[in-house]
Amino acid sequence: MPIAAPSPAIILTGTEQPNVVGRTLKAGPLTAELENGALRTIRFGGVEVLRTVAFLVRDENWGTFDPAISDLKVTEAADGFTVSYKAVYADAKRRIRLEAQIAGKSDGSLKFEANAAPETDFLTNRTGFVVLHPLKGVAGHPVKIEHVDGRKVTDKFPAIVDPVQPFLEIRALSHEVAPGVWATTRMEGDTFEMEDHRNWCDASYKTYVRPLALPWPYTLKKGESFKQSVSLSFSGAAPKPAAGADAAGGITVSLGEAGGGKLPRIGLGLPAEEGAPSLAAADLLKRAGPQLLVAQIDLRQKHGARELETYKKIGEATGAGIVLEITLPGQTDDPAEELAPLAKALSESGLEPAAIAVSPAVDLKAVLPGSKGPKVPPLEKIYAAARKLFPGVTLGGGMFSFFTELNRKRPPAKLLDYVTHTSSPIVHAADDRSVMETLEALPYQVQSTRAFIEGKPYWVGPSAIGARDNPYGAASSANPHNQRVCLAQMDPRQRGLFGAAWNLGYIAAFARGGLDVVSLGATTGPLGIVYRKTGDTQPFFDGLGQAAVYPVYHVIADLAAAAGEDLVATASSEPGKVEAFAARGPHGTHLWVANLTDQKQMVALSNMPAGPAKLRMLDENSFVEATTQPAWFATSGGPLDLKAPLRLGAYAVARIDWSSK
């Protein structure tokens, strides 16, 4: 009996939770999208000026409250628009009420005011306005800063990702949006400062309320209301919107020459709790073909001989090299004392790891700028102990947490064979658009890491949409309702076409950066590529009663098979909407094209190789086959007419091949 397809929402994102869709507001040359009480993509004459202005409420673990909005009123007229609404931010312990007013005028000016009233004592790490400046036309460019004491200085937005706050005590920021046209963003009601949001993969610079130097969490007292506002104004006439290269609505993807480096080796995470499920799924993992499995050894959890035996079996069954990711408890000043039992167990196990990486457990948690971290043996001492106890084994270090922590605690790279970190795109926002936008920030992370690792090989991962850990709280966020939740380990999009498209974009960004290894998610489990039943709800998959894989499985298998091939230059006229990535090997040229949006895209292919082309498509129409027949994608496909536009459904991934024969 044919397997019935799930709903379009499950196919695309793995969840029935509706994705928030914004409403575009217009006032003369000013446009903004109203989305869940926030303003997004604020443009002046078609130029993005601010990415977001939002009033955010966070808990003591940096979790973000969703506003319950009521009394929303929107008025649009020839001379501008107004918005007003009420919102409540609450959980079982606390509650705060907000009244907001927004006004946009035909001269391009904008004002967003908020009056907040705690109805209980409210414990928070941050409550107030957040302003995001975009990267394009901003990174590395001049900015005029007005401080809270009235001082005015000129500086530049950081080009290299700044590990600490680049600007403090801010009242207003001005930047040039077109020749001679400056945008001024003024923030009232508290002291603001900026952090480089690219640290967390966010494609923005974030200006936020309440300096981190002040104690946190802090309590907003019941009945003590406060007001804040953000206003935007311009010093010149709006630029004329540029005529896009694809004014007719199409997008162009073109190929260049090979010679831009090699496609990196592809790895997968192997959490200790996924050992037995991964061994059971060894045939599927072998078909996926990752070169490496990054296997967890947490000495706080007494991991040792049993885990090593399992990892050895998985490595033998899949053909993947095993990288041991070793977390030291840090309960002694002598790291050799903590590593010695593992070294003995490894010697007795017969497992020959492809590499090891070591990190003290305290580095799994963030230390904010200005704060003192826990006492820990110096990294030089830890690395020396690892060298002595694991002689001849490739040694890595850095952070098992995010780039932010690596950037703030840079390792002595000269003592390592490679430097590593991971990432997750749902630290600050979990909506679909924000997650895809994080791909824009990855090249900046590559450039910044290269600046301090002294030419050492660079590995990244295991990384996924979901956060395997929470460096900023006690644990990853719970997600009992299968929704989009910041810092949750289980993100439903891992199981949808969205996850396949995002992972392709992630690998492409780091491959272009010349990384040696890119590791994704996990073998099985919440971050996995192969389905297994868990404590989480997995619509469609839980009801199959058979082996299954997620769409991302095919992206991993495709790119792992092409590891070591020459990268081919690609260009997309709309890289925020369509990702293009290509490689050339002994069997021909391969082009992957991914739709990063939830809308159909028509793509014109330019400067393609001569000869017949074969198309394989991972989309809504092929979801059932792709997930229930693991070999399907590799054997599917048919001829492609290169003269006709390539139609990509929402979050679809296409592979186009030209044979060298």
C-alpha cells in the first residue's frame, strides 16, 4: 500500500506550528514588515537600513518569551502608518504587560514606543528594545556614535567579528545608507550597547538595552513601569531603488571555473546516547558515507571502555574514522590524571582514532565579557597532557560550544593540529527567516577564525539547527510541543526539507572558506539524519513502522561522496533566496541548488557545462520516497532542459550532473 504523504507543513518544516508571516507597511520611501509585534526589514528607498526593531523579554536562562498580542490596530494612509497593540509576556512564575505604538511617516521617519508594566516581580536577563543593523553595506563601514553623556565619535562597524562589545553607552547610531544619505537610529529610556551578533551566526549587529556589566539576572519590580523608544530618521533624500538583475522575478545561477579549493571531508556527530541506535543503523550510515564520526567522551559521565567499544564497532561497520571529542571534568589541576584512565582504555580497546579533541568542561558554558571564568588548568597544560598520553594522534582543540566562546577564549593554536567549534542558528531567534539568514554570517566567522589560528587546519561541528547544548543556561530548552524554540536540541526542521536546504547552505559556506572538515548534527536522535523513535513527537515518521531517513540524509550522502573534489565557482543573483554550490571530480561536474525560502523560485542557469545534464530533485513531491527509500535519491533523476528555468519548490534541493564521459 502506498505511503500517504504528510501535510505540507510537516514536509517543509516538521511542525504544524504556523510560521509567522509579516505584513508590509509603507510610508513614502519607508517600508517595514510588522511581524509578531516587531518591525523587520526596514528599508529606505529599497535599501535595508535596519534588520529588526523589537521589544524582547528574556528569562534568566536567556530564553525568549513569545508575546501574546491583543488589540492590534493598524492604520495606513497616504502620509504614513500607525500601529498599536498590547502584549503580555508570561509563564507560571511571572508576567509583564506591554503597550506599544509605532508610527511611520512619508519623510521616512519612524518611531517605536513601548510602555512596560510588570504585574509580578519579573526575573530577567534582558527586557527592552533590541535593534539589529544588517551586514550588507554596513560591516566595516563608518558609524557615527552619540553616547549617553552627549559625546559624539566616528568609528567603523567591525569587519572581523568582535568578541566583545564594540560600542558602549549608546544613545544614537548613524550610518550611510546611500551616498550622502545617513540614517540615525536613536534609542531612549535606558543605556544601550552593541554586540557583534555574528558571533552567534546572526547576520546583524545587535544594539540592546541594559549593559552586561550590570548584574544579571535582575528583577523588574511589580508595579514599577518603564518606557523605552527607538526612532529612525534620515539626513537626505531616499535613493532610487536599484533595478534588480532579476526584475521579472527570476533568479540566475551561473558557474565559473574550478580551482577554488577542495570540498571538505564530511562528518557527523555521535553522541554517547546514540551509540546503540547508531550501531543498529550502521547500514544506513555506511550508505551516507561520512568520512568522520565525532564521538562524545564526557569524562564527567564516566565514559570509557564501553563507549570506546561501541564506537569501534560503529567505525568498522560504517567505514568512518572516529574522532574522540573528550570533555575533561576539570576537578584537578592535573589534566593528565583525568586523561590517563581513558588513554589506558583506548589502548586496550583496539580503536585507532582518526583524531582526538580535548576541552575542559567549564568551556562548555559561556563567560560573558567582563566576567571571570571558573578556575581551570591552562589550555597549554591540557594539550601537553593529551600529546603525551595519546602520542601520534591528531590533536584538536578550541570549543565544543559555539564560535562566540572560541572568539572570546582563543586557544594557543600552535599547540594543536586543528582548531574547532560548533554552531546553532537558534540562539536568539527561531523563526524560519532568521534561521536561514544566519548563513550570511558564516563567511565572517571563517575570516575571523583564520585571523587567530595561525594557519592551522580548521574544522567545524558537529553543528545543526538544534542546539546540542546551551552555553548560556543549565540545559537546552524543552520543546514538548514540537515547535520552533530557541536553544532547543530537538528542532522539527531537522526532519523537513528546510533542514536539507539549510545544511547545504551551511556546508557550502564553510567549504568556500577552505575548511578541512565540516561535521553536521548527528547519526541518529534529535540532531540525527537517520530516524529513530525518541521521546519527542515526530509526525509522519513515528507512524511509518519502518526504517526511515530525513531529507538532510541525502545532502550529507551527496556531499560526502564528493569530498576532496575541486570546488567550482558559483554565483547566485539572490544568494539569500537560492544557494548554489558546485564541485568537479573524476566523474564530472555536480551543481547543487537549494531554495532557502518557503516560496517557489524560478532559476535561470547560466554558463553551464556543455553536454546533457541530469536532474535530481528533493522536494515536496519526492518527500515520501526520499524518506522511506534511503537509496532513492542517489538513483533517481532524469534529463534536464538547460534552456528552461529550473523550478524549485519551497526549500527544495536540486542536484544537476554533467558526466565527464
